[in-house]
Amino acid sequence: MGKQALLLILLIFTASLGFAQVTARADRLEIYDDETFILTVSVSPSTQLSRADISALESIFTIISRGQSSQSSSVNGQRTSVTEYQFRLAPKEFGLLGLPVFTVNNEQSDAFFINVKDSKSRTNNLDPDAIRYSIDVSNKSPYVDQTISLTIEIAYRIALTGQFSNYSFPGFEKGTDTEQQSVETRQGKSYNVYKRTITLTPRQAGEFSLPDIAFLGQYQVSSARPAQRINLNAKPPKITVKPIPAEYPAGAYWLPAENLEVEDNLSQKISLEENEHLSWSITQTVTGLSANLLPDPLAAIENNATFQLYRDNPIFKNVENEGTRKDITALSAKTNAGPTLTLPKVSIPWWNIETDQLEYATLPSRNITITASTSRPSQTESSTNETNQPVVASQPSSIWQWVSLV
């Protein structure tokens, strides 16, 4: 009898080793697709969850974070332990999503579902003018390579925080991205106004429908009430990009701009002594286009038979809607160039996007009279000039040092 009782106790103890209690619960059973919830899985006695069950969970939800805690107790000499696994989850799709069943030692948790709703369908009890969300562009029909601005604006009269979803601009090259915050009065009401301005440059002609830009945030009407989530969506207007006009000079550098001017530092009558260098500075000023897109004004005359150019790197500057490009060069006459040099006319074609017409920014052609050197070289100068180093007639600078070295 004693052996039978001992065998029964051993069987009960052995069976208890294979028994496990597994439960799963969520803090919310209905969420929007931009929200998260917490799933808690409890296992007693303590043991690890199956990797296969966690992989099944990850196929439906994104695991934002995870953690676990363990507790143990002893009652009447019987020791128990419980481990809780917590997962913060974000849904990967809409609809009624079933949580996977967790299995431990042949015991399973109960199945249940999470109802995931589209955040675009979220409603609120705000006044219609409490938040105004809009998107606009500076030009709905630009030319190829003409930079435009896309402005996202949120005007709000309540406490509002949030962020934009990832936006993309297929067919456009994204440039600067600036933010501005201000307070404005509209229709007798004070608004906080947030503006985000993004410059876009189309690289090909055609019609473009940019994707919606969503703002995911939360608002609070008063400190006594909890914050509420809000989802705002706005669609940019359709943009039709025009090709380069047929009347634009073939092969010319394409320049769509509001205005273009070119000037230099030379007078109409220029005299230059033999072996002297002339400092020539050309500045282009453009409106409605980045200075980095301006062409080289000396490209067409650089390889000239009568004079030589020693060039420095161009200097670019952009301030808001205006840009400048400055080209600095040292000019000298080639050997046996004659008594007169002619600087050819500089003509830069550009397309006026305001009048929709072809225009030219020009510098006139000018003659340079070459005169004999009025100074007699010293013994040192004569020795130096035998190495064909030119005499520099202006103040020293980086470019003159470079020229002298050449």
C-alpha cells in the first residue's frame, strides 16, 4: 500500500512538470493603423516562449519594443513562478487581425482579434476652423529645370503636436527644406501658423500627380481633457511641366528664370602695356533660379588666338530667390598679338518665365590697345623677365601669385 501511494505521488509530480498555464491579453482591442497597443503573455511556471510563435507575431505586427518580468511565490510549501512577456506592437495592415496562439508544453493561450481601422477615417469634435491644413505650389506649370516651391501650411488655434509622414516627390529633384513659425490673425481669430517650404526642380516634361502628404499628430483642447490623436491629409495640386520651347537656341544652355543680368569691371576704352595682365571680373545675377545653374560666361571665348586667360574658381552665392555667379580671370596678350586686342561680345540666352519670351544678357565687344612698356626693367627685373615671367600691373592676389608662378 505504501508503494502504491508513493507511485501515485510520483505520477502527479511528473504530470505537473508538463503542465503550463499560458494566457495572452491586450490593453486595447480596437486601434487605428497609426497607433500601438501592448500585448502581455503570461506563462506559469516560468519558461521561454517559442521562437516560432514570436515569428508568427512579427508577420502581422511590428514589434516596437519588448520586455519581460518574473515573479515567484511559495504557498504551503508549494513553489510557483510566473513570467510575463510584454510587446508593444504596431499593425502592418488594416482589418480584423488575429493574434497568434502561444504554445508552451502543449498548453495554448486563447485566440482573440485586434480591430485595426484606417486612421484617415478618424473623426473629431473640433470646430471646422480649429485646424486648417493645406498644400500649394508656387507654379503649377513650370518649365523643365525651373525651380518651384511647395509649401505645406498648418494653421491651428488649439494645442497641436505631430509630424509629417514620409513624403516623396517622384519626377522632381528636392532642394532646400525650410520651416517657419508665426502668429497671424485670420478672420478675426488668432492662429499659430507653421509653414514648411520645399524647393522642387523637375527634370523632365509631363504631368505629375504628387502623393498625399499626411500629418500625424495629437491635440488637446484643455488641460483637463486627455490628448486626442488626429490625422490630416492634403493632396498637392497637379503639376504640368513644359518642355524647352522650340524657339530657344539649339545647343544653348537652358536658363528659365525671372531675370538675368550680366556685368563686368571693364570700361569701354582699355589700354594694356606689353607683358601686363588685366583683371577681368564678370558677375551674373539671376532671379528665380539657383546660381549653381548659371553657365560659364567665358566658355565660348576661352580658346582665343590673341589673348590668354588665367582663371580662378567661380564664386556662387544664393540668397532667397536671387543668386550670383562671379568669374575672375587675368587676361594677357599673346606674343605678336598686334597693337589691338578685341574682346568678343558675351551673349547669354535665357528664357523669361514671366513674359514667356527669349532674352539675352550681354556684354559688348571691346578693343584693348596694347602699348609699349613705359618702365625700364632693372638688372633684377631683366634677369627675371628672361624666364618669360610677365610683369603684373595690379595689386597682388591669389590669382596673380598663381599667374606669376606659371
